[in-house]
Amino acid sequence: MEPHGPWESPPWEGSSLPGAWSSSALGQAFSQILHQFAGQESRRGKARSAALEDLAALLEAKECDRLFEGSDASLRGMPEMLGQVAKALGKYAAPAEEPEGRGDRHPDVAEKAAAVALLFLKLLRKVEAAKNSLVCPAWKTSLRPLAGPIYVFAVTHSLEQPWTSPRSQEVAGQVLALLLQVTECGSVAGFLHGENEDEKGRFTAIMGLLKPDLNKDSWKNNPATKYVFSWTLQKVTRPWLSQHLERTLPPSLLISDDYQTENKILGVHCLQHIVLNVPAADLLQYNRAQVLYHALFNHLYAREHHLIQAVLLCLLDLFPILEKAQHWKGDGARPTTHCDEVLQLILTHMEPEHRLLLRRTYSRNLPAFVKRLGILTVRHLKRLERVIIGYLEVYDGPEEEARLKILETLKLLLQYTWPRVSCRLVVLLKALLKLICDVARDSSLTPECVKSALLEEATDCLILLDRCASGRVKVRDSPPLGFG
């Protein structure tokens, strides 16, 4: 039988009672709707609108309650067909390929999403009614093909994005909430990895749906895919994530390797989540940790401070894993670590850097690197000295974030490398005294609390410097003259 076109009467039209529909007519109706979305005529707006109207009318019918009974042999293929319909609806409401400009907010996509969300709400209410009925024991089997496509749709449109509107976000959020309720999951995380050890979870199925749009040739065709993947990945933590490493690591590396800074940051956040939630042994296997390190290290040559911040935080989490693969026998100098390599590059970039946002980003993370290396920081002492003195001389704005972090770095440096400090006593002492004088004479808009913090940190550094120099520095506890 040739399928009806959208301009013809649907197969159920003309029936005086909804209950008079046969199982074959019900199956033919869903098949016709699926054909309207998948066929050539689906490119026409009228055909798609007609398909949505037909589906809404079909879901309103009482006959649809039989879809989830599981007792009628002629309806046993219907859950899979409903899953295909759900995929078609999600594709219909998906945003188109990301435009170069940022002005288009895809208003048509938000309208489509709102309409599709209402259909999904109707469908999920049918499932919920079947779940609460004693004569419908097969509702879980019927829901399985639907849960994945509905979840992907709900996440796509419930987050604030260029293609969403307040209305589409609201109804998509309702779809997600109802999906969790119907599947008896207390959270999205439970929905993905299972509420208990016996439950398998749906993360594998979700990744199967996303996989066709997460390869290097197709991942930009749907701008929502990367956000759905990232948001979903963040919900899966230890110990469940390790079994999905092969599915999640390649897309994360792919997104982080893009030319757009926004995508790079998104990918780096995905990589950091993997580093924090996958055992070190799994990351060291097949040299995965080294692949991660080189992918992150290459981003350090970028000039965007948000990207640098994300990369440095991820690297700091990765260093302990990389160091597990290094073995020092104690019979010679300790080998240079990845942390040494990164710190050397950071200091190289810090010396000539004049942009305040980048200076703050580097300074903010410098104490963590000194803590990580400990006494091995002596390898970088000369360059650290130049950076510290140079940064203490430059006013950093009312918050003085860079200078405060540089003082914190100096305190750590004095504690870890005190045997090498005495020969640098004069240089460091001059820099600290000059800073104190500058702060005392500062008549700018710097808040008094910031000035006090600077003076307190500088005083702590002087006290440590005095101890490193065997008491050759005399520190007065009272504030300097001219500041009060």
C-alpha cells in the first residue's frame, strides 16, 4: 500500500469511534507520520506541520493506551517505531548548522521545540498512565526506545542557548522532569548510570545516539550536540565513567582541538572531568595520559585568558597521574617532570606579558605550581625571581589580584627554597620595600582592605626573608609611616 501524503486523509479519519481503530490502522498511522518526517515531502513546512497535528490527534486517542500493554502481538513492534518517531521529532526541532555570525537566535527552532515538547509530554503521560495500571506490565520495555531520544531533545532545549526561548526552555525542562519521574530516577545522574548496581543505566544508549554527530566531519552540523555531550558527561562521575572512557575521550579531544576558543574551553572542561573521574591506571593505559598532556600543552601558546585558565587547572589535575608513570630510584638527580616543562613555558610567557587579564591568570595559578614542585622549584629560581620582581612593580588595578598572588608565590618560594635565598636577599628586600612604599603612598581607588592585604602579605614575606637570612633583616610590626 502506498503511504498517504500529507494532503490526503489519514487512515484513521472517518472512524466514528476511536476504539474502532484496528491495530494495523494504528501501526499504519505511526508509519505514515514517520514517512512524512523522513521523506522528501518533509522538507515542506506544511507537511511537517500536518504530521505534528496528526501525531497530536493520534496521541489524544484512547486507542494509544494499548501501545504500552504488551499483550497484543500486532503491536509488539510499536515501541521501536515510536522510538523512530521520537528521533524524527528531535531531528525536526534540532538547530541547523551553526552560523558564522552570532545574531541569529533561530526563532523557528524554539517554536518547533515548544510544539514537539508538548507531544513528548503527551506521550510520557501515556507511559505514566500505563505504569500506574495493573494491566500494563510492559511499560518499561515500551519506554526503552523512547527514553534516549526524549532525553537528548530535552537537554538540547532546556539549557539557555542561541536557539532556545524562555518558552521552549520551560516545556523542555518539563519533559526532562517527567522523563525522570516516569523512569523512576531521582536525578539525571541516576538516569544515566542507573539508580543502583543492578540497573544498567542509559548513558551507553545516549552516546550511541550522539555518536553519528560527534565525528570530525559532522560534529558541527548540529551545534547542540557538543553541549548535550558536555552536559551529559558532567553528570557521570566515579566509578561509572571509567567503563565509558573509549566513548567519551575521543569526542572531548575533538572538541578541544577546534579553532574557536569557545569550543576549546568546552573540550578542556570535558577532559578535566575525565581526568578527575577516571582511575589513573586507565588513563595511563595505551598512553592516554600523554595524549591528554600534549593536547593541553599546545593550548598554552594561546592568548585567551579564559582558555589558559581552563588548561592550567586541567594540567594541575593531570600531573599526579603522569608522575605515577615516572620512577626515581634515588641514585641521581630527579628527572624533569611535566610540571617543570609547563612552569618553564608559563614563566617564559609571563616575563614580557603586558595584558592585565593574562598577567592575572598566570599569577593566579603560579602558587599551585610552586606547591606542586616543592623544593624542585629551585630549578626555576632565577626566572621566578625576575617574574616576581617585575610583577611587584606594576599596579594591577583596584583588586591587585596579580600582586597578591605573586606575594603568595614568593612566600611559598621562601619556604621551599630557603637555602638558596640568602644570595638573593638584597634584590628581594628592595622589591618588597618598594612595594610597601608604593602601597603607603597610593592615592588611587584601591580599597583600604586591598592595601592592608598587600601590606600584610609583604610583611609576611619580610619575616620569612629575615629567617632565611639568619636575622639580617629587621622587621617592625607597626605599619609604615604615612599609612594608617
